Amino acid sequence: MQKKVLPNVKMYKRHMNIFWWANRWIHFKFIARELTSVCVAIYSLLLLSFAGSLLDGPESFEAFVSTMQSPLFIVLHVLLLGGLLFHSITWFNLAPKAMVIKTGDRHIPGVFIALMNYVGWVVISVALIWLIVIG
């Protein structure tokens, strides 16, 4: 079976600029939040490297620690921390839109859902700091 082709008909192809997201703050924030997941991946690799150096013995751990104390890695950690904070804050603020909780015929307010994310973040952070400093 042959396709019917209409004479002199062109398909409309809308041109999309590669920087379409840079025109509006909400689009820019969306792309930035997605790109900061790279910071999460890098920090995860650093954590795995830390655990691996612990398992490999004291010499490996000392080498890892001395590498992490270099100015380049300190700058990297500061940049990654900024990316992780932006990633966490924007996801916690987005949680009420992604997670609608109903109790009967009423909805839990979105502010409460976001607040519970922040409270959990603080509680876990304080617990980890307590374990590291006191324990």
C-alpha cells in the first residue's frame, strides 16, 4: 500500500533554541536542579572512595585523607556542597506538589509536608553530628 502524498505540503517544524530554559526563572531553576544531581553522584563516588580506602588499610586511608586536604578538593567540596544544598532545598520545596496526602476528604497542607522534610533533615544532621563528635 502506498502513502498518499499531498503536493506542495510542508511539515511545520518549530525551531527550539538550545537555551530555551534560560529565558524564565522557573525553567532555569528546573534545569539547575536536574544538573545538581551530578553533584549528588560525585559525592556518592567520594563516599564510596572513602569507604574503599578504609577497607584497604591505614596507608590507603592516609593517602585518601591527604588528597582530600588539597586546596583543589576543598574548593570541589565547597562547590559540591552548594550544589547539594540547592538540590535538597528545591526538592523539599517541590515535595508538596509530588506528594499529596489526604486524610479523609481533607488534604494535608503543602507547607506541612515541606516542613516535615526540613525537620527530618535537621534531626538526621544533628544525629550524625552527635555520632561523629560525641561518639
